[in-house]
Amino acid sequence: MAPRAARSEARLQLVDGHPAATAGTGVAVAAEVPPADNLSWFTDQGADLVVFSGGKAIRGPQTTGILAGRADLVESAAFQQLDMHAADDVWDPPNKLVDRDKVDGVPRQGIGRPLKTGKEEIAGLVRALECFVADTQDEQAEWAERAHRIAGELDGLDHLSTEIRDGERSVAPAVAVHVDEADSPVSARGLVGALRAEEPRVFVGADDTDKGRFTVNPMCLSDPETDHVLERIAANLGREAGV
């Protein structure tokens, strides 16, 4: 089984083993695309509800998402988004989403109403999804190539060593960069802080700075942007930083 499929399978096994799974299996897979096939893979495997981010690799508005799965559960979520300012005699919801005959009148505002998504954001997501599904470019291969380039160049700098993480937490491989803080003039935390203080700012992953590491994710970088990130890391590495 390919690593990507293995991770997806593991997610389903983990959820299926949860006590709440008897009421329905839900899988939060915000970042499990590409490949585009994963948009249907989880439901094909028996998941009742699947949640994808509309941002990230799909590149729609960051405030959007996709809820897919059993029609009755998606319908239930839709009921939670409805506006109460609708007269019963003229209420005409889309019949593909809501069965009007199931309810006695207009449902009142649900818990999801404060979290509604705007029409403009929905339009942006639909267009982004169309482009994502139609795009046959192998972005994962591009990301892997860029990750190896980043790792190779940073390995050539004093006080840094790298490890490529093959996507266990993300669809794109991430480059973990270890700072030899015993000899480096700047700590991992100091280097990350210096990069963020630049204009324009350079953001790298800071989850592991307490362990002397930061990460560089190639997913949203172009080649010129990669050049800039590498140059700024090298420039700030040799500076004393009081962060």
C-alpha cells in the first residue's frame, strides 16, 4: 500500500475504533488532498461524513470547507445554518439539499448560524474546486523536488542540518531544519523570530523551536519565493539575535 493510502487507511481505522463510531463515522481530513481522488475515497471506504478544507491545496477561501457523505447527515448540518427570517408559505429550500416534507415549518436558527459561510466565499470555493479537479499537474512531485532542493541548500550552511519528512502530517513533504545551538550564533527560536521581523515577513514552521528545529513547507512556494526564503535564512543565520 502506498504511503498516502496507508495514512488514509490509518485515519479510518482510528476513527472506526472510537466509541462514538457506532453513531456514524466522521473523518476530519482537512489536508488530505491532493490527490483529487481522496475527495471521494473516504466515503467510498464507508465514512459517513468527511470534512475537507476549502483552502490549503484546493486554494479556495480559507474560511470555507467541504462536508461530504451521507445525505441525511449533510442535510442535518444544513438545517443548522438556516436563517429564521423566512415565511413558511414561501420557504423553498433546494430540494437536493433539504427535504421540505421532513420538517413541520421553517426550522429555527441552529447552532451553526453564527458560523455561516458567505455567498462570495462559496462562489470562490466552487471555482477553486473546479480548477483543482481539472488540474492534472503532479504538484506532489513538484513539492518533493523543491523540498529536496531546500534541504540540499540548507545542509550546505554551517550550523544547520535537515531531514525531509515525507508527508505524514501533510500532503506535502516538509523540511525539518535543526539548528546546532551549541555552536550557532543564533538559536532556532531566534532565527524564526528574525525571519518574521523582516519586510516582507518570512514565516517558517515554529512548532519545534523548543527542540532546536523549524520547518520549511514547499507547498505554497514558487521557485523565486524559495530563493528568497533560502537567502534570508542564510543571511539571518550569521546574525546575533536577541529573540
